[in-house]
Amino acid sequence: MSRIRRFSMGNPINTEAVLKKLPENKGEIPYFKRIQKMEVEKFSADSQGTMVQRDYLSYSMSPKDKIYGLGENVRGIDKRGWVYESNCTDDPNHTEGKHSLYGAHNFFVIDGRETFGVFLDDPGRLTLDFGYTKMDEIRITPEEWNLDLYILEGDTILEIVREFRKLIGRSYIPPRWAFGYGQSRWGYQSEADIRAVVKGYRENQIPLDAVYLDIDYMEEFKDFTVDQERFPDFSAFVEEMKQEHIHLVPIIDAGVKIEEGYQVYEEGVEQDYFCKDQEGKDFAGAVWPGKVHFPDVLNGNARKWFGSKYQFLLDQGIEGFWNDMNEPAIFYSEKNLEQVMKKIKSMKYKNMDMWEVFAFRDLVNGLANNPEDYKSFYHKINGKPVRHDKVHNLYGFGMTRAAGEAFEEMEPQKRILMFSRASYIGMHRYGGVWMGDNQSWWSHLLLNLKMLPSLNMCGFLYTGADLGGFGDDVTEDLLLRWLALGIFTPLMRNHSALGTREQECYRFTQTETFRNLIGIRYGLMPYLYSEYMKAALRDEMLFSPLAFVYPKDTHAREVEDQLLLGESIMIAPVYTQNANGRYVYLPEPMKLVRMKSVEEIETEVLEKGHYHVEVSLEEIVFFIRPGKIVPYTKSGQFMEENEYQEKDLKFLHFAEGRAEYEWYQDDGYGKDYENPAHYKKLWVN
Ligand code: MIG
């Protein structure tokens, strides 16, 4: 029996986050009280201001309450004690003081005195104050009261999450090769650069399945073009790479360059497929290529058109993409830049005091991703104009959906890799997300771990962070530790920014360690792939906080740096610089597995309790739960080499008597997911 109730307020926009609309519940909203509040809003420092209604929903927390969810966000697994904003944001500084990252994932579960889930289906801005204004109060303040509020009840957190996931539909499933290891970097300029990367990996026998193409492959940053000079015969190059078992994965940006004669631009203008400004002209912002228009991916026809453009790359043998800058990020708008330039001109010969210097700086710094710009352009949704800020959080979803829907038509039998930077719940049906521009900081390794379960709660299973860190300079030990987490994440990709230290594994000294560690990823594939598929097909968590699985264990409820992965494993990565190991809590007896490679494995049975476990840079440590099995196999240099059948499996297991495992295995490329022949019971006595 489903225990989900939908409460509708105002005139909600249908976001299509939810697949089947539940009948509206006309009763009182349980758990929350609506508090009426008027606030003075000033539009400039010297204005009198106007009174605006800032009503909020209030829930009073008990001291023991914890809050889980919010998908991709800053701070802990327990989100209590901070104020978050639902507002897809292009911000490369993922520090604790921020309120949002690239996604808007308004689903959370409160667990303590009462246990229930909340989903706020609202594509506009929303403030989620989880004990910030008052430590014991949750305050939910939508900017506008046009939303659907869902209250979900169940006997356990896991049950509530499962109910929610059923409501929003099955998570995206990538092709099997996309579970292989990938190398990326902003700055690979040409065929030669990419050949050198592949050579570096193959010569050192470090496994590799994909190389990502960042904006550098395009002709002047124009979507759906390839630079002719640097990639003179792109199809032939894609084929050459396939011969090496490497998939090239190009990036697609949201903005379409304004340029006469550029076909995508011309078509978009002609067919009215771009977002409009107040005067009804195509809205002009700027991103990489300079001035761009934004395809109106919230308009069905425009979305279809934009999706069809991916064909250009599919035709050349491409089988995967990443969608970027789709918050959408705007460096500046044409109009705002004009105003700012005028003001700056007027300051030209001024003797600026402190305030004027601040104002001057704010003018320039305020150009990018300016909230006023988001209020200055329009979508056409079901024939009606809708101002962008009211549906801001749907843009990345729309862009990725454009691609996903097009793939269904162009390649109905084939899985295409797709992940996005910006997202809203619902997008998880069309693609995964990567965690955006992290930094090569130890604290971000831990932050990335914490995002895994909250993303899973919101349906995003295919995810991972830029291993080694995107911004700043990595060190060899940090990369090794980050890979030791990345081995377990569905998307396992090393990516870094232009200008930072090069961080391809073969550039460091411990080549053999990199080979072995990444090799373990391939060796564990029988387990990792099977767990991914089961989680997707059954709407389950892939990574769970300990609190979800051991809800009565007060120690387990506090753990913020260990996760359960699927039915058999607990992971506890090292995330501290210079540490030779770490403290681990075992909520039940477990078998510690220590792997230097898939051939070199030691195990040890430990009782429930607290331990300090040594973990050197050269090994992976994880834990097996009682009665459970982890099937594994030999390693491989790439996924096709790593193919295995039941007879090729070896087992790690922890049991006094019988241990069992439900193994899922399919061809990894087709879409015959539900076939019962894919499931097998494995057991050891
Ligand atoms: O603002 O394409 O998050 O992965 O390398 C930078 C260049 C734009 C941001 C992405 C990052 C990518 C970069 N992009």
C-alpha cells in the first residue's frame, strides 16, 4: 500500500518529475504548520521597500532528528544545521558556506521522533532551512506558492525512499563500457593529445575504457561541430580509438553560438527554438563562444530539435556524451553588460573610496549567473510564455531529456552514455550526473562520498566525482585515495581543469599501484555491475548511509564517512592526508577484505565494534556483511577484455554456514532489462 499524499498549492507547473500524478489530497498537510509572515523587500538600498508575503512551512524537530537527502549538495549526510536553496548553480567553489550546487533535488527524509519523507516539486527557488534560523525548526519557504508537496510515509527510511523512487520512475542505465575507467581533462586539444593519453595508459598497462572530449574538440565552442584542423577525420579517429577499445565521449554545452551560417544557430532562429527576451527577440547571453542563444528545451518542439542534433556525433561513431553548463551558466547577458559598461565608464576618472571600489568590483563579479538575467528571458511551455526564473531548475533536466528522448528514437536498441551537470529530479530517468567542479582537496574526497547516498535517494545512481579533483593541483597520494573511492562509484572518471597539474595516472611514480587499484575495479565488476542493475531495476539505494540499514544502532546513525554498497559490502575509504589508516565502525561482525590486486587478497574476520584499520596507499580495504558474497573475477585492460560468465567467477564471502548472492548479468548493451534469465542465485557453503 502506497502511503504517499500529494498536496497541491497555487498553480504548479507540471515538471514531469513524477510519472503518475496522484489524486490531490484536500486535507490538512500533516507534520507541518503554515506560518504567515510578511517581510519588507527592498529593491535598492535607498528605496522604502514593499511588503511581500514570505509564508513558510514549519516543522519542529526533536534533538535526535536527522535529515537525509537533497541529492547533490554541500555539507553532511545528515543535512540538519544549515540552510539550503533549491537553485541550480554554476559555482566551482563547493565550500560549506554555499547553499546549493548544480542540482535541485528537493527530496528529504526526516528521521527521529517521526520518520517521513518530503518532496517539494517546485522548479523555482525554494529555501530549505534545516535548523539554521532556529536550531530545532525546519522552515520551508518557496519563493512562490505554486508547487506540489508530497508527504511519504513508510516503516523504514529505505521503504520511504523506495516508494519515492517508484513515484519518479526507473533510474537511467548506461552501457557496460561506461563502468570502465575514463580519463578526461579540459585541454586535450587534438588527436595527438588523445593518442598520447591512450598510449600512456596502454604502455603502462593501466586499464582504460574512455577518453572524454572537453570543449577543445569543437570548432570555436560551437555545439555539434568538430574542429577540422585538430580532428581532420573525426569518424576515422573515433574508429581508430574503438580499435584500441577506447570510447570518446564529447561534451555538449547549453548555449548555441550566434554566428551567421552556423546551421544550428540558423535553424534555431528560423524555427523560434531559442529562449526569448522581454521584447520577444532571441535572448542573448554569453558563454564559451561569446554570445549565444539558449535552446528552449522546455518547449516540446525545440527539445525535439535540439535532441536530434546529437545525431551528428552518433553518426560518427560516438556512443556517449556529457552535458555541461546547463544550469544554465551565463557569463553575462548582452543587456546587463551594456549597463555595467556604462556605469564603469562613468567611474573612469574617479578617486574611488572603499565603497566605490566594492561597488566597482561587484559590477564586474555580478555579471555571471546574475539572478536578474534569469528574470529577463522566457520559455514557451505548452504554448504559454513562462519567465525563466520560475522554472530555472528544469533547464538541465530539459537539455538531458532532449538527448535521452532523441536517443530512444535514433538508437532504440542501444544504451547511450549520458550524464549532465545540472539536474532536477526526473532527469535521473534520462542520464546520470557528475558532481561538478570539485577541487583537489582532501575535504572534497569526503564531500563526494557524502553526496553518493543523497543522490541515490533522488534516483541518481550513475554518478561520480572528478577523481583527483577538478580545480587546483593534485598530489599522488590524494589521487590514489580518491581512486580508492572511485573504484566503487558507477562513473569512475579522472578529470581536471585547464592549467592545473596534469593528473593522468601514468604521470606519477607508482605505476604498478595505479594498475593494480584500477584493476581491482574491473575485477569487482561482477558485483558492481550486478548491484547497479538491481538498484536501478528495483528502485533501491546503491550507496546507503549506515543509518538506513542499522536504524536502531546509535553509533551507526552517527557515521558520516562509511557507506554500504549494495547487499554485501561496506566501504570506508581513507580521506585524510598522510593517514596510514582510519577508524572504522562495524555495526555487526564483518569480514575485512584487503586487496593489493585481484590476485593478492587477505581477509580477516572482525567482531562488531570500533577499530583502527591500517590501509596503505597500495591497497583497497572493504568489508563483507554476514551471510553475504562478493563475486569477482580477473582484471582486464578494458571492459571487453573483462567479460565473464558464471564459470569465471570467484567468491569472497563471509559466513559460518551458507552465504547467498543474487547475481544480475545481461549483455550490458541492449535494453532487455527485465528478462528473468538475467538473475541467478549464487551460493557458497
Ligand atoms: O566553466 O568545459 O564542470 O568539467 O571541464 C567551465 C570546461 C566549463 C565546467 C565543467 C568542467 C569542464 C569545464 N566546464
